Amino acid sequence: MLNTMTTGFVNRLRGKDPAAWYELWNVFGPVLQAQLAKWGRGQIGAETVKDLSQETLAALSNSIDRFDPNRGARFSTWILAIAKHTLGDEIDRRMALKRGGGKKNASLDEAWMSKADGKSPDGIYEAAMFRAKVCAAVRMVERGATFEEFAVFQMRVLDGMSGKEVAESLGVSEPTISRRLGKIRVQVRECLSEVVRIYSFTDEEMDEAERNGMALTPKNSDDALFDEAVAEVYRLEMEQRRADELG
């Protein structure tokens, strides 16, 4: 059974809400582009990769009514299968053009919706999907916070500076840094909880943050461990995106 936030977002996609599509692209677009480029093995250009990523999201919308989370598929599995279909169809189309004939688009095989012997998609891809959710939550916080508030979080957590170093840099006391960091940490937890609930279709996905050291309920979490886990995931994602851009 889908939670209220996921259902609401799905309904926005079905209603062709431009803002919903923009949100979806911002969160998962970079992951899809990296995966499609990897599959393409240099045979498709950057612009084609971007086009295929957008086509993947469009195909997702067209199949969204048929998705059944009770069959055990994760949201990330769903997108991955559609991306494979989209890329395969593009390659088939190109081969058909080389032969001088057209090709009718293949229908999407939905056998992927059921888990195959409990196996999940490639672990690297799954990790990238989760990192995309964490980065989306951080961006949400950045948009809603003041410059100085987010600067404290950026320097103290994402950059790994000490409280004393941040205080000296911003010209305030260490207790002030601690208070501002605590305020932003609450917002990060809230935004991450929101992102996870929107893009999660299974209990496994809902529990993903906690499995990665980011308990979303403060009473069950050590603040320092939460900060460390967020910083590590954010760092890995930024490194991967830089590598993808260079590639």
C-alpha cells in the first residue's frame, strides 16, 4: 500500500504537473544519465543520453498506473527497467535505420515487476539512487535556510570543519554554531523523511535511511553519527557526479 505522500506525488505525475516532473528530473536525472552512459559504452553521445533519460521519465509516467508495489519491486528497479527498455529501443531504431527500414517501438516487458529470486538491481546503482535522495533533501534545506544557517551546516558537516573553526570563520561563538547546526539538522531529517516517503514504494526503501546510519527519528539517533552519515553520502555523490562529467 502506497503512503499518502507517494500517492500524492504519483497523482501529480499522472496529471502532467510540470513541477512534479521537474522534481523527479532533479532528483534522479543525474543517476539515469550516468547509468545510460555506462550501458551505451561510448556509442551514444551526451545529448542522446540526456534525451533518453527524459524519455525514461516519460515512459515511467505512462506505466505508472500498472505498477504494483505489492509484487516486490523497488522504485529504483522500476526506473532501471524502463531505462533499459528506452535505451534498447533507441539502439534497435538506429540499427533499423542502418538497414534502411523503420521499426515499431517495442512494448514494455513488465516481468521485471516481480523480484527474481530476491535479487535486487546492481548495488552501485541502488547506492546512487539513495545518494540522489539524500542530496535532494540537502538541496531542499539549502533553499529554505538563510545563507549563514546553511553555511554552518556546509562547513561543520559537509566540509568536516570543527566547531571552533566555523565559529572563527563566521565571527560568532561556538554555542551559536551548535544551536544553528541543531536547527539545520532537524530540517535535514525532516526533508530526508519527506523525500524518502515520496519516492519509496516498499518497506525496504522506507528503511533505507536508517540502514545507512541516518535515523529519521531524533530520539533513536546519535546526532554525530547522523551528521557523519549524511556527509559521507553527500561526498560520494559529489565525487561520482564530477567523475561522470569528466567521463
